[in-house]
Amino acid sequence: MLNTFEEILAAVRGKAKKTIAIAMAEDEDVLSAVSMASAAGLADFVLVGDKQQIIACGSRQGIDAEKYDIVQSDSEQQSVVRAIQLVREHLADALMKGKCTTATLLKGVLHKEHGLRSGNLLCHLAVFETVHYHKLIYMTDAAMNIAPDLQQKVMILENAVTFFRAINGTDPKVALIAAIEKVNPDAMLCTEHAAIIAQMAQRGQIRHAMVDGPFAVDNAVSAKSCAVKGIDSPIGGDADILVLPDIEAANVFYKTMTYLGGSKTAGLIIGAQVPIVLTSRADSDETKFLSIALALAASIRRPTA
Ligand code: COD
């Protein structure tokens, strides 16, 4: 199992290089992450966007952008369409959001004829490394599905499990998060969802993962908290994946981990034909770099049976 981003980077280094297409690459942090990933020999890149602006952004970062493949595009929309087209034509193995908005990118990805749908529900997955936890912690969905219903939560969970197994080759422990660990069906619908999904896993309707919930975040990541509250679960205090109830809770968790918790962070859209590196424009170049590494790790490593 890969327990740190350094281990993820080590797993990616030296493997056959993949190519990442960047939609609207005229962004200084994105080019800085591209430069870090190229220097580490992780991937090749195709930069889609306004060539003059890409070169100017690069030079402000001390980066010679002309050494990369650049595909000229005259608008945000066109950059998204062309970058997706590169993936569809197998000229790129993954897609990355540049300066374009999340909504423009996601609408392009979801386009029925020209997008990157796979038949699955697409969702966002974040991965955090913090000194306060003994392994990487995966969390979904902070950026795509706004208020998932029960069935969508199951699909989000299954996407995350598939991704985790592709990276680690083992089955994850999944915690369904709410504000409390007791089921409160009238007032807190997400606790009811969590209990049903946990029971579905017990009955074999969800495979390749241990699933339990509802948990408050403290029960999921702290064995001491479980002991104090009398929670007896193999997942309590040792969760790999946290499934948050909706985009509001998940996005607050993501930003809090990153900005106040000092975590190293990576973020992707999963469930599409290829991994999509999707970070916020305000995220650091380190987050963008680690997200690239995570996308590459998922496409290199394969799950065990
Ligand atoms: N997976 C697969 N297909 C989907 C998904 C999904 N997650 N979401 C929508 N679709 C399909 C629908 O079935 C439909 O066929 C088509 O896409 C359009 O569906 P709409 O009309 O519901 O979707 P849109 O285009 O209005 O919006 C989709 C978004 C992903 C843009 C929307 O859900 C959204 O704005 N999400 C939040 C993005 C955001 O603000 N993030 C902020 C944090 S960075």
C-alpha cells in the first residue's frame, strides 16, 4: 500500500511515460507544476491554449514553454474541446484543467458525443497527506456532485474504491461520514443513507471494500474517539476513504485540510474514460504536481484480483 505522496511518486518514476493534455495552459501555477513533473521525468504534456500567453506565463516563471507541444486555441471553450479531443484520439492519456473554469471543463467532459463519459457517474476524489494521520486519506466528493442521492453515493463510493485498488492493490476501509455516529432518520438523511449503504456492503451488494457508517469524522480517523464513544468497528480510527454527505461538507473538508490543516493535497475527477486532474485555480503548484502524480499512478498500477 502507498502511504505517502513520496511513495506514489516513487511508483510513477521510471514507468513508461504518459501524456497529459492541459485545457487552457496559460496559467503560471499550472506551468510550474508541468515543469516540476517534466523535470522529475513523470510525464509528457500537450499545452492547449493561446500560444503567446502560454509562452509569456512560462517566462514569468523562468520556464521555456516552447519546449513543450503547444496546440493553439483562441478561446476557453475551444481549449477544452481540443484537449478532450486529444484524449479521445489517444494522443493523451489524461486530461488536466488549466485556467478554464471547472464548469466549462466538466460540461466538455460530460458532452454526450464529444466528451469523456464512460457510463459511470463521474466524481471528484481528493487525497491528503497529514502528519496527524498514519496513511493517506482519500475523500469524495468536493467538486462535482452537488447533493448525491443514495444511489449516486453508492456509485461515488464504488468509483473511489476502484481508484484506491488501482493505486494500492488492496481493498480499502470506507467510512460514510455524517455529523454523528448514530442513525437519525428524521432529521439527518445522510445518517440513514450511511446505514443503508453499510448494510448493502454487509450483504455483498458493494464489493472489494469494508464499509461502515455513519461516522463523525473523529470516529473515522481516531481510535481514541471510538473507544471513548464505544464504537466497535474495524474501520473506526483506520479509514482509507471518507465519503462526505454532499459537496458543501466535502468542499469545506478539502479547504480546511489544505489551508488550515497544512495537508499535502491532490485532486482528480474519476469515473471518466481517463483520470482528470482538477484542482482549484487557487491551489498551489505542489497540489497540481501531486495531482498529476496521482493521475499517473492510477493509470500505471492495476488492482489485484
Ligand atoms: N456523472 C456523469 N454524468 C453526469 C454527471 C456526473 N457526475 N452530472 C451530470 N451528468 C450528465 C447528466 O446525466 C446529463 O446527461 C448531463 O450530464 C447534463 O446534466 P446536468 O444538466 O445535471 O448537468 P450540468 O451540465 O448542468 O452540470 C454538471 C456539473 C458537473 C457542471 C454540475 O453538476 C456542477 O456545477 N457541479 C458542481 C461544480 C462546482 O461548482 N464545483 C465547485 C467546486 S470546485
